[in-house]
Amino acid sequence: MIDDGVKEHGRDDVVVQDISMHLVEAIEAGERLRAHFGVPPVVTEEGAADAPVAGQ
């Protein structure tokens, strides 16, 4: 929808993409790196992944 609005205003040089696709690509890339280096996922007592946050 945003893409249609941008093109409606004559801007064919602007690329509009869905952020969810970028998130999926980043998550999958992280999973591949983790698997490549043999790092197991860290799981807390509650069973949720306890991933490190940038800057920590």
C-alpha cells in the first residue's frame, strides 16, 4: 500500500519493502551463524530464549 502511494506521487526511484522480511532474514542469518559455530541456544528456566542484546 505504501508502495502504491509512493508511485502515485511519481517516485519510481523509491523502494518500499516490508520490515518483516528484513527481520526474518536477520533471524535466519543469526541462526545459521549460531549453528555454524556450534553455539547452542541459551534457554532460561521458563523455556524462553535468553539471547544477548547488543551493547551488553
